[in-house]
Amino acid sequence: AGELDANGQADNPPGCPSVALIYGYVDVNSEAESQTTVLVCYQQLEETPTLVTLTYPDLLIPASRPPISGVDSVKQIEASGDGTLAFQFRPQLHFDRKLALFNQDVFDSSNSGRSPVDPFFQAVLFGRHPVSQAELASDSALARRRVSQGFQGVYGRYMAQAISANMRRPLSSANEGGDDSIAETLSATVTDPQGRLRVRQNNSSKLALQILLGTMFLCMALAVKIT
């Protein structure tokens, strides 16, 4: 178990940075100094009200109308009751096992066990928004900002999917656990996707019309009989 068991690892100590990213080359047979870049991070979660459009009846999010989040209403989620904001997840081994294949031929495949660059850094270098190796080793402010954005982008996309896949609960199980705050009702508007209009019948108006038509029929019948 221990450090090689992704599901058995204990959380990082509270209040400590829980992710450290190290990039550099060290030759164990040489005493020469080498340049190494280190970024230490705290893991935090945020919540924001979001307007989501779902298609009916499959309840999928259409690509033409992506979710709109209220960036001005972002609120950080507390990791514990004492106000601590840093979560102590242990994503290292999950990164190693889930981020495996990338369309590149610079290094050995990250799942081969021989690559000098681990899966997370391969995702940063060859992923959706790639960062160059020169920027990883640079000490310029622009490069540091680009590298930080690259790290946060890969981490954020992975953790969003990991949280969505592993931390959701049905409302029924939430109620059974006594967590009533999760079972709140969400308001929504249902719109006919075809844009078709429907006539809705009003019972009071229908009854009044029936009485009026009946009265007109009786009056006409009486008038015919009298004449």
C-alpha cells in the first residue's frame, strides 16, 4: 500500500501545499549545478452560479449554447469547518495512471515507464494548450505566467472531470445522509425546442362561451317558433 496505492493514500497534512511540480535535469554522476524550476501549489475549489441550457428530452448541454457562469459571483469553498480553503487531495498517482497517451514523438510514451517526462508534464507540453520546454526553463515573467497557466489548465480540466465522476450524489442518498442543503429545488424554464406555440384552454372562459352559445341557440329557436 503506502505511496504506491492511489486509493489507500492518506491526505496531505492540513495547511500544507499539496502539489509540487518540478522540472529540470539532474545528473547523479556529475557535481555540476543544473537549473530546476519548482512550483508549489495549494488546491482550492470555487463555486459560481451558472446558467445551463439543457435539450429536451435527453437533458444534454448543446454545443451552440454553452453554460454561462457568473464570474463576478465566484466564492471559494471551505475545505473544513475552521475556514481552511486548501484541499488535501492526492492526485499524483491518478495523474500517472489516467494521463497516458499523447500525440507526440519527442519522448517515450508516458505509460512505458521509460519516459524522462511524467504524464502530467507531457499533458502540459503536448496537450490542449501546449507550453514549450523553453518556457519551462525560463525565468522571465511572461514565461512564468504561461507555465503557471499551463499547469493550472491541465490540473483544472482533470480535476473537474474527476470531481464530476467521483463526488456526485443522488438527491435521495443526500437526504438519507441528513444533508438537506444538497436537496434544494432549482428553478428552470422549459422551452419548446421547435418553437411551436400551443393554445391553452381556460376552463372559466370555456364555460362562459358554452353558456353564451346555448343562450343564443335558445333565443334563435324561440324566435323561429314565434314567427
